[in-house]
Amino acid sequence: MKSRDWDKDAACKGAPTEMFFLERGCSKYDSQPARALCESCKARVPCLEYALEGGDQLIRGIWGGTTAQERRKMRRKIRALKTGGLKPGQKISVIDLISTTQT
């Protein structure tokens, strides 16, 4: 897993932890304050990449403006693209994945 040098610039620095780690069964609307903070954060992309690399067993809560469920969808989409839909040399944009997986 990559170094977390990006987190020193994260907008969530100093925000209440419970804002990003909601209780199981909470509504997606409960995550809106955390998502709003992530939306304007300059560390959003490396934060999301970190969470995608870490997997659900290691990374829980809101990371890069996404929930664990949304990241699972992103990982499935990445795997599908890598196995059949990605041309040689083509890269996957994390930002494109965000817009196609948020519910």
C-alpha cells in the first residue's frame, strides 16, 4: 500500500472521526456532510486510490467521498475493464469511476 503523504493536505484533517465512520445501517443521507467535505478536497483522488487498494477488510467508512459499497462496485468495474474492456496503454480514471458508481 502506498504512503499516505497526501493526508497532510486532506480537508478532513481535524474533522470529527464519527462523521466518516457511520454505524452500520445508517442512511446514505447521513454520509452527506463527509461527502461534501471530500468533494472540495484536493487529496480526494489519492485518498480514494488508497481506499481502493486497501480493500474492505482494512478500509472502512467514507474515503475519497465514497462508501465501502461504492468502492466494491468500483473494484468490480476495474476488474471487468482490466479483463476485457481496457485497451493496451489505456488508464482508468478514478474520477470517472466515482461518477458511475455513486448511488
